[in-house]
Amino acid sequence: MVKLSVVVPIYNVEDYLAKCLDSIMNQTFSDFECIMVNDGTKDNSDKIALEYQNKDRRFKLLNKANGGLSDARNAGMAIAKGKYIYFADSDDFLELDLFEKCIAKLEATDSDMVIFDVYQYYLKTNSKEIIRNKYDENKVYNLKDNKDIICNILNAAWNKMYKRSLFTDNNIIYPFGCYYEDLGTTYRLLLKCKKIAFVNEALYNYLVDRPGNITSAFNFNVYHVLDMVKITCDYYKEMGVYDDYYEELKFLAGINILECLKKTRNCDDQKMVEKYIDVCFFDINNNFPEFPKCKYQILRQKNDWIYAHKNVLKFYLRVRKLWH
């Protein structure tokens, strides 16, 4: 049985896939299987993946109908055999010692999850900057004693490695058909971790500015943020700890919803924008009536106060439209 299962969902990434798979194939830790999930790609990505299957027995191609990133991850996880599991996005690439350092940390500490720093990689300028975690790699943490972990880590799946049993024993999978799926998954996993470890080193390269990246896009998918917040909050309620983590969950909901509200600047459909704003503030006020007041700083940037108040935001967007 392999030590590590790596799941790589693939959809229309022919320009980036080989670099991603090379960075997996050339890892300094070799006891892994790489499950490449072709999620109904429409370009030549499946052919590239097949080449890797043919030249390296550790690479396995799973073909399926298009179901989105969550469905592809879940499909890969369903056939994974490793004690540990890792999810890589197929348009990014890994530092070559990622597996070695994460496995070593997980085994040395018997942790359920290890979280590491990442590079934000900018294609246009061929430059990168590090997003660092504030936690000490020489210590082991748990959420009960360190609630602020909820507020200080990335939502992302790809800067974490897990015991596969963390998913299977707790019946946790990625929400089907949703964007922002990591927001609806990571914090459920954290709650179930007995031990959380960190590696204070950047081990992953996230392509920030590739064409097609959804980071700045405003469309109906932004509603999924509200769904993911609900999934997370409902889970904490189900586990009977919602009140214990109320301030942390308020912060998590607040910053993620604010980031989506900022995307309204990129939409010309005023009716769609105003409806989204109404829905967001209905949810926020219903769940966190004292928002944006919080134990943690939700308004972190100069103009965040605009996006934290419904009527101010609507007025700002109307005026901004006139200027442009």
C-alpha cells in the first residue's frame, strides 16, 4: 500500500498541466500514487495525463463526466489507497520536497493535518511572494486551544496534507457542484483534528493571474460563498460547538463575503449586483447581527468599511458607475 495519495482534478489546463505533473513526478518522496481525474476536459489535457500514466506507473488516469472541482476531488478520494492524502490544482506546481517535508512532519507529530506556507506566483511578471503562517512548526496545535487558527489560515485545500481517515472517519467530502468548496470543507476538517502541525516553508506555487482564474470574477457563482458559510456554520451547530466558535465563524463569514462583495465592482448588471448585496446582508444580519463588530479585525483594508454597510456600498457603486 502506498503512503500517499495525490489527487489532481483536470479540466482545460493543457498549458499548465505538464509543469504540475512534472513537479509531482520529480518529488524527493517517491512512495505515492497520483490520481489524475479528467473531469470531462475539452482540450488536450486528457492526452497529456495519459502520457504520464504511460511513463510512470504511479500515475493513474480516471476519466469521468464533468462535475466540477469538488466532484473530481471526491472521485479521486473514493479510490485513493494512501494513509495520507493531498490535493493539488492542475494549473499550479509544487516545490519538489513538498511530499517529503509534509510526510515527515505528519509522522513525527502524529498529526491529522499539516499546513504549510505558499508562494503566490505571478505569470505576468514571473515573480512570487510568500504567504506565511503565523504558527510555529516546532509546536502541535488543536482548534479547541487555538480557535484563532480559523481566522489565520488559507481556506485552500492545496497548502495542507491530511490523514485520509480525517475525511473517511468523519464522512466529510467536498460539497458537490459548488465554487469556493474549500471554505465549506477546510473548517469542518479542522474541527475534527486532534493535532494540527505546520511547516514554516513555502512548498506550493499558486498561479494568481492566469487567464480564467475566478478570483476576481463576478457572476452567479459568488452566491456559493453564502452556501459554503452555511455548510460550515451548520456543521459547528451539529457538533454542538457553534457558540464556542461564534466570533471565529463571524470573522470567517465576514471576510469571505466581503471579498465577494468587492467583486461587484467588476459587474455592469446593476440589478444583479443590488440583489446580491441584499442577499448577502440578509444572511449576515440574520446570523451575525452585530457585524462588522467582531473580536477579530474583519475590516482589514482601507476601504473595507464601504463593503461592510449595505446602503453605503450601493451608493458607492452607483457613483463609481457614473465615474466610469
